[in-house]
Amino acid sequence: MSGNGFYVGTRLDSNYEPLESVMIPPAVQPLHMGIFGATGVGKSLLLLTGAIENRAATAGADIFLLQKQSEFSREYLQTYYACNGTLADTYYIDLEEVMVPMRFFDVGPLLENGMSRSTAIERLCDQYIAITKRVVGDSYENATRAEAITRSFIKALFDSQLAFAHRDLQAAIRRFIETGAVPDVSDETLARSLADHATMPADTRELVGDSILFRMNETVETPQLRAALDPPTTPTTDDDDGPLRIASLLGQPTTILFDLGGLNANRRQAVGVLVLSQVWRALKRRLQTPRADHPVVNVYVEEAAAFNGLPFLTELLTQGREFDVSVTLVAQSPSQLQTSGDGADIGTALLENAGTLVSGRLPMPSGLAKRFADSPSDVQRMADRLSNLQRDEWLIERPSEWGETRPPVSVA
């Protein structure tokens, strides 16, 4: 391994003759990267070879979130061992089998990291709603009202304490369904919201409340989620920050492979949101330490369309340099990452902030064609070029070492 950065391929001239290797150096990696292409063009192989090469170039952790049932993890570990003769600094976590208990409903560490209490609670609400939506597919009625009530009750339980368990939230919702009772809180705005919920007719309250409990019960039916939402009464350590203590590993040259492939689709996405939320919290914690101690952390997200609408992922994309993190999203097309709803649009955030975009063949490449074109009149030519790329041929737009975008080039 040369240790010069993320290896993309060999640049080709106009006659498709090979020129020099194309690398993405660590200095510009916090500008992020998107890897796109139709099924079968070789995205996984590009990710594997590039990340293996990059491992020798960076001093921070590499974190993989893998969703497909594939051989990626095994092939990565075999290749890494062949290159380094050891797996001492690599961790493989099969999330079908293993989930280390963590304390999800705990704002204490975020407050210690300088985040305001209201913002910390709002972020936990966002993360919990995102998890539960993915468990049930957001298929029940009265979802908007149900979400509003869930947020209000989470905030209410945080009103006088820094942490609680999921079972406490379930108990509060059950009391609300049965009697209309809402928690007493000191915040006047929250108190008014809770009072509004309490005025619902009993039959409406039961309908909406049952939908909330259904979502909550389905969520903790997933063992990996239950371990985080309802951890043991006695925590393992005071500074436990989740699987493998992610925060303590960020500054080390380690590789963590989170394998979600064995879970069904809904659980896979929900547990993936949980893992990403813990990565975000760990990066937030690191902001309170001297920046000189922050080597770049690489987060590689396969099948990234599953995580659209996550505000904290959009935050990492828009503030990568602040976090000293490089996020690489892998998807079939940028349109998969865009949403027409009110959620955070990671596709737009990526196209507006990514320094490196790599694309294989795309049948409908309108978004990337506009990004790659040097003028409006060039869009169709670029779209045709993207639509006719061969397998293992890529078009890449990359920044210079000063962060300036350069014209796209062909690599193979």
C-alpha cells in the first residue's frame, strides 16, 4: 500500500490509455465523497480497494456501515490481512448476533460536550423517531399526531432528569391512553403542548396512543434496539459510549465493520440509524478535545438511501471540516438520497458539499450530469457519457489539494 489516500483508479486519456493513479488525499477527504452507479458496475470493489489503500494514509478510525448480504466484510478482512499481516486493529461486528448495551436516552454526555439541553433533547427525539419509523415502515394512521405526542413525552421525561429508559416512556404513554394524564413539567411551552394532547377525546386518544405503543413495542422487539433503549439497570461503565466505545477509538488507526446484512430490511435500517447516531455522538464528544488530536475519521455508508432524512447525517455532511470526518455515501444514484418531504435531504447536502463524486454507469444521470457539466449546453453530452460507461469505468470529479474542484476525468 502506498499510503497516499483513497485509491479510485488509473486515469485514462482520450484514447483510453492508462496514465497516472488517481488518489483522494487525506487533506481533502473531509469534503466528503459520493460513489454512484447502477447495480453491478463495481461500487463495492471500488470501495474496498480504495478504503484499504486509504487505511495506511490516515491515522483516525475507519467505520463501515454495511447493509447488503455480501462478502464485503470477509473480502476486506482477507485483503487487509494480506497487506498487513495482522487484524489486530480491526473489529468485525455482526449486528444480527451482537449489540453492546448503550444508553440511548441520555443527554448527559451531550451537555458535557457543550450542546444546549434543548438541542440535545431535540436531536435524541429526531434519532428515536427515525429508528421507530424504519422499524414499522411508517405504515399506520395518525402518524403526524403520534410523532408530536412522542416528542412531547420524551421532552417531558427529560424535564427533570438527564436519562431514562424506554420502558419509562412506554409507561407514561400507557397512563396517557388509560387516563389522559400527562407529566408535570416546568417548561411552559411544553406544558401547553401536553395540555393540548390531554384534551383529545378518549376514543381519539386511544387510537393515537395505540399507534404509538405499537411502534414502541415493535421497536424493542428487535434485540439490538432493546439493548440500547432499555439497557441493564446498572450500566457497564460510567463512560460507556456504545459498541466498542466508539468515542475512544476515533483517534486510533482502527477499522470497525458494522455488518447489518443478516437483519431484515426494516430492522437493518433501524439498527443502522442507531449506529450512525452513536457515531455522531462520539464525534460531538471529540469536539471538546484539542483539535490537534483529531485525525480524520472516515465513515463509509453502503446503501445510503436507507438513511435519508437524518438531520445528524446532514450535519456531518455540511460541517465535515469542523468534525474532522469524511463521509462516503454509496448509492445507485443521487436521486435515491433526495427526499420530497420535510426531512433532511442528504442527497442535496452531498451534491452541495462533496468534494469528490465518483460515478459508474447511470441510466438516468441528470443530477450528476448537471454537476459534471462545465456549461448548460454540456449537460446532455455529460449525461450520455455517464449512461455509456463500461463496467469498472468511472467518471470522477475531485478537488485539488486546496479544495478547488477540478474537471471530471475518466478512470478505470
